Amino acid sequence: MATQTKNKEKQPPILFEKTQSIIKQVNKLLGGTLVTYFNNPRGSVCHDDVLALFELLEKIGHQENIYLFIKSSGGNGQASCEL
């Protein structure tokens, strides 16, 4: 029987505290929830990213407004569309 594992949110390797502070400020300015996706420059968007984003959205629940910021060098076109 296959077991399902939960994807974990990953922290940016540098400036985590500073970026979190900025994201909180942007949330207030936008009047909604900002969800950010930073991909490793050597990585690419794939189906696992879609699953991780889905799990994150389930975790935060219904929001009046959600803003999505994606920083990526590219990847699977189908997965990108699903994001």
C-alpha cells in the first residue's frame, strides 16, 4: 500500500526574515493573502509544485483575495498551467 507524504514548505536559503517581513507588508497593502513561489534557479516547475500549492491553499482555507507571485526559470508547461 502506498503512503501519501505531505509536501513541506521550504524556506528561501537567504534573507528569510527580511522576505517574510516584506510579504507581511505587501499582504496589508493588497488587502489579501500573498502566496509566493520561489523556485531554485537550477530547478523547474513540475507536478510536485502543483500538489504543494494545492496543499498550501487547503491549509490557509477560503480567502477573499489571494495574490500569487511566482519566481521561476521555467519548467513543465502543463504543470505551469495547473499552478
